[in-house]
Amino acid sequence: MPFLIFSRSGFDDVLARIDGGGAVLYLNPGVALGADIAPLRERGVALHILPRLYDPQVPGDLEEAARATGRERAGLWIEHGAAVPQAEAASTETARTEASPALMEEAPALHRRLARTAGQFASGALRRLRDQGAGRNLMVLPYHGFGNAHRIWIKGRVLDEFSYREQSEHDSSWSNLVALYRRLESDEVAQARVLAHMGGRTYETATDAGGYFAFDIAPAQAAGQALAGGWHTVELELPEHEGPDGAPVRATAQVNVPCASARFGIISDIDDTVLWTNVTNKFNMALMLARSNHHTRKPFKGVAAFYRALNEGAGGNEDNPLFYVSSSPWHLFGPLVDFLRVQDIPLGPLLLRELKVRDLLSSNHNHKLDKIELILNFYPDMQFVLIGDSGEQDPEIYTEIVRRHPTSVRMIYIRNVNPDPARIDALDRLIEEVSSTGTQLILCPDSVFAASHAAAEGLIRVDRLGMVRSDKREDDSAPAPA
């Protein structure tokens, strides 16, 4: 019998009932972790990840989840009464406490207590610095979405305060600190109705406890035609909340559908891959964010030209889509998009992480695994180039993706930022494992090395190597930011 499971407790309950032998499980994202999947598949259990997080206590979610399995509801074992938070932070918290040792090292209890205390102290201190005279305006903040010819995914957040302002290269460290604080401490609005208008149809959802909302809809099927490649516009509306003009609060979301010319996709980390963030040291990362902004931060040398070459492909006009998956919080979506634009790095959907201030002192790598699974679910026939660094767990995460989707990964490029011999030995073992599937995991000292390999593999045009080298030389000679 196929099982539709929404929570970890339901997952554990089902495992106690079955003995393998062809069981089929449909799971919410984040329920099954890296350590769970391989043993179950060896027992003959088929696992399928649902396209988004469903909560059976939210009206319509249970029916939609059942439809997502492609099976008749009468033939499903359905977990009822599960308390599944819509907030993605809840699923990542589960992952933090239950994640596979192969993907992350669980922090000691003392570290968790210190992180929680430090986070509470930082929140209180920043709140006391708050500008009491600032205006408070309800707003909907959309993030870039993505989709295929028949289905799209959009995420966003509703806040009751929007006091951000444009930053410039002349901003002081104090101005950067205030801007960072305002992004981290903006007040969310829970249970707000959100409407999405596209193709003459209207879709509805509600925000979760963190103020986040998501749409996973099929407007093309409703309109009876496929979505063309390129960027599409989706109008978002808060029907129960008015703006200063007396009309409902509105915003416009951008959704990217890969063009028919695309030959492969690119999934890239951001932290210590595209730009230096020192993500392995949370305190130094926070200092860096407070002392700089998207005008003063610089990408790793040659990255901008290399990513443009991958976007163009060997044909020069393939328009291969880029996706950025990062452990940075959604609060930094705007600055990261601005950074990509300022540095002329191809723009694409960003899939970031929900977290609170105290989480700046912790990590959650299962978030990246879930988001890459979401992307692959939308493009089952497309191969991907995965790009990351060796500082945290990108090699382990990408290897797990190869285990689950051996035909979906064309190439893996890992920037070597950790010279520790033990880390190099671990990477050598991953390289050997990945190679056995026919995929290559390439350890790269810089973007020029990666671009040279990509040109030899037919991923980019050979004449783009000169641009990557030139880009790197310009970065080498550029003055260091203050």
C-alpha cells in the first residue's frame, strides 16, 4: 500500500509497520534524511518527495497532497492529525536535530545553549536600538520563482514593516549595521491571505507563523497552453490589507522558465563560492555583513565571467538557467540580488533559508539538499552542473544528490578553500564515489581552472577562457574594499 506521510513521527510510525517489500512512501520535504534513504531503498522501499511542504490541518492541503501522488485517495494510507508547521524553519529544525552524520556534525548541547542565549541577547540588544520613529507599512516581499512549461513555484513573505533603503558604496559601517538589523528584525505577519494572479486565474494561500507563503501552481494547464521560456510576471495581492492609496497591498513576482535552447542548468552555492562570506565562522560572517554591502563586496576572482560563460553555453546563446542555493537567510535576498546585478553575474532564482537571529551561530545543510531536490523535481529531464566549495558540506550534499539522481548531474565543481589534509582525504573518497557513476567531481583552485575544464568538456565556448582570465586579472588588480 502507498503511504502519504506529513511528519517525522508519522514516518517513524510507518517504518514500524512495514518490512519493505515494495512499500511506496510519499513524504513531505525534510521528513526523510540522508541516513534514512539508502537503507530503505536497499529494503525495496520506494521514496518520493512531495513538491512542497503540506499541512493536513490547513484546508485543502490534504487533498492537494493526495493529488500530488498521482494516485487515487481511496488507495492511500494517509497520516491524519499531524501537526506540520508550514514554516520551512520547522522542517530545518527537525533536520538539524536528526540529520545524517554524513551531511553534518551535530553541535554539542552546550553549543546549542550558548547559541540560543547569544541569539536572545542579540535580538534584545538590536530591538533596543530600533528607531521608534520609523513608519510601519504592511508589505508583501516576493522572491524570484521558477517553473517549467506547466508548473511554477513562488515564495515570498508578508511583513508589517518596510524601512529598508537603497545602500551605496559610500555607506558607513554603522549604516550597513542598521540596514542589516532592519532586514533581520522586520516583523512578520502570520495567517495573512495572499492571492496570486496569472493567466486570468487567481490562486490563494496564507502566510505561516514566520510570515512566509509559497505557491506551487499549474497556471499553464489551467489556461490550456504551455508557458514559454523566459521571465514571467505574477501579480500578488493582500486582499484584506490596504496600502496608503486605499487599494489592496500588491507586489509583482518574477518567475523564470528555462528556454527551449537550454542544454543544462547550473546550481550554485553562494557563500564562499560566489562571494566570500566566511560562513564557517558565524561571528566573522556577521561582522562582514555589518561592515559591507552589495556595492563593496566582491565576488571570487573570475566567477562573474565563468558564470556568464556557463549561462551562454558552448553554443553561445543557450541561456542555461542558474539557481542559487544558500544557507544565507531570506532576509538577505534583496542584497544578494543587488550583488549579482552590480557584479554582472547572471541572475536566477535564489533559494535561501528561514532562520532567526540566534541561528546565525548555527548551520543547517539539509536545507540545501531539500532545495536541490525541489529544483530537480521541476526539471526531471535536465542535467545540472553543481558548483560549491569545500569549506562546509557542499561536496557531501552534491554526492548525496548523485546517489539519488545519478543521471541528473552532469558535472560538480568544488572550489578548494580548505587545505586541511584530512579534508582533502575525505574529498578524494567522494571524488572516487562520484566517478563510479560516470559523473565527475572536480576540485578547483580557482575559476580559471574550472573554466578550462568546462571548455574541454564542451560546457562553455573555448574563446570564453580569455574573458575568465581577464576577469580574474581585473579582480587581482582591483583595490581591496575598506
